[in-house]
Amino acid sequence: MKIVLAPDSYKGSLTAAEVCAAMEEGIRRFLPDAEIVSAPMADGGEGTVQSLVDATGGTLVTETVSGPLGEPVEARYGVLGDEEPAIIEMAEASGLPLVPADRRDPSKTTTYGTGELIRSALERGCSRIIVGIGGSATTDAGAGMAQALGVRLLGEDGKELVCGCSGGGLAHLAQIDLSGLDARVEPTAFRVACDVDNPLYGERGAAYVYGPQKGADAAMVKELDAALRIFAEVVKRDVGMDVGEMPGGGAAGGLGAGLVAFCGARLEPGVDIVLEATGLAAKAEGAALIITGEGAINYPPAFGQAPGGAVRGAEEVGCPNIVIAGSVDLEANQLHEKGFGPLFSISNTALSLEEAMEPEMARKLVALAAEEAVRCFCLGREC
């Protein structure tokens, strides 16, 4: 009996690979001879690098880069198993958790470090680069990232804007010079894991929707939005691309727009990129069951997250699925209409959330849930 394990991480508790190991432990207590294939999943957000490295037998690369405030930080990215695609989470270099709460100011933060990670991947010969753009501390439209790749951003006086251009710095942008752009960017295929459709500016744009959570007050939001409009106008004139109202352009403080403008990137749902990178459909061929899950299953978000991708992968090969999560909300049964199979929660004993999330306890609970779920699945079957 072949069983494919395709869970996301239980954030704050277990990585996706650790969830797979716990599930396998429980299943083997009941089916010791089962063929078990692990395919750690993610949705393009936090944990995607680790999951894809684990799923493909890849490697992690650590670089010292500029953080959101220009101070050095240690940031990791992954090179997947065939040494070809690199997977970068912008939050590693430019994420909100890297900025202390009392210093959060999106008019001063930059994506320069994300550009340095991209440059490192290019130097390793990666001709395909996947960028996950959740969790940013920035609203610079990828201007800092572009500078790290050799783009010159000029003010009205013809002088370059400060290296590591911030969201506030965009207000002084007058010209973009692409002549110094790293020549390795053009032949590289960039894919961006982007799960929002917000435009670069306006009431649904990067500044208004995401600026406040990054530390912007009402006045700063207006200033940042005006600066993003300037950026869009200059990009349209000097780069020949209209990114102002592009769906997803406002993701990660406008990094979505910047990656499209300067790297020719394609914005795609994160879970679709992960499904392809992990080769889940191929791994699921001939499987009797796919088990997926994550820390919390909520309706309706789960359909667009890693479990939803695994469910779609199961449907492609006509395979039933089971979902095991840390918690399952009271409306989640509506997910059955979207192809989700039985939903199991590991919260089956009187534990606090903190106790249940303790890694060793979570491992035991996942193993038990997987064992019981497979026992239920095998009722009426010869397993």
C-alpha cells in the first residue's frame, strides 16, 4: 500500500519534514510494510525554502546581507535538488520580524538584501529562481532589490539615490538607468509566489493595505502611496512597463511590481509553484492515499493553501485524501465540497495551545492522529 505524505509545516512547532516523519511513525505502527513517500509542502510563504529543500534533497545557502534597515543579517535561501532552481524567501532578508517593533518605519526599510540573495543565486549559476514574497517590512517597490542587481536610480539632480533605496526614497526618483543591470538577470526565469491581487498603489495598494502593519501612520501611508505612484510613472517611461494597477504588484510592499519590472518575473499562486517543484503529481501515481495538513485548517483559506494544493494533486491522480491538522475550525466541513477528504485534528486531549505546540508533544499527537486516520481509512479494505 502506497501512502504519500504532503503536509505543510505546523508553524511554530514542526517543519513539514518533521510532520512527515511523525505521520510515518504513526502509520507504521499499523502498516509496518507500507510504501510511504514524503513530499513536504508549503504555500510560498514562511517555511517554503525549508520544505522545498527537504522535498528535493536540496541544500541551504547562508549569506550575510543588508537587512531592512541596512544592518547586516544572516539570511538563507535554498538550491533545490537538481542544482538548477533557487528558492528565496524575501522575509529572510527583508522581513518584518527583522525590525524591532519600536523601529518599524516602512519609509526607511529596503529590499536591498533580497537583491543580494538573488545575486548570490545568480553567482551559483541558478538559471531559475523562485521568490516567495510574504512577510515584508518594506514598501520600496523592490527599488532596493533592483539596486543590488545593478540598476541605477537617479534623482532630479542626476545623482544616484542612496544605496538601499527605501519607500520614502522613492519620492525623489526621477530616472531609472538599466545599463548596469546584472547581465545574468535577463536569461534567468523568475517565478514569484504571490497570493494577493493588490495593485501597487491606491486604496487597495501596498501602502494603504499593508503600510499600517509595518509601522506607517495615516500621514505616512499617503506619502508612501504618492511615492509608489512616482515609481510606477518612471518605470512606465524608462522601463516600458505599466505596473501601477497590475494585480499582485502591491504584494510585499510593491516587490511584486519590482520583480516584474526589473527581472521579467511571473506572478503565480505560491502553492502551484510548490506543487510543481515537489513533483507531487508524479509521486502520487499509484498511491492509495494522500495525507496532507497544516497547523490550522480554516474555511475558506485552506483551499488556497498547501493542503488545498495537495488535495488538487490527489484529484489529478484519482487518489483519496485525508487532512490532519493542529486544529480544524467549525466551518471546515464545507471544504468537503472542494474535494477535501476527512478532517482530523490532533487536539484530542486536554492540553493548552502552548503544550500542544511543544515539538515533542506535537510529534506524538501527529503520529497518533496519522495512525488512527489510516486505521479508519482501512476499514472495509484489505490493507
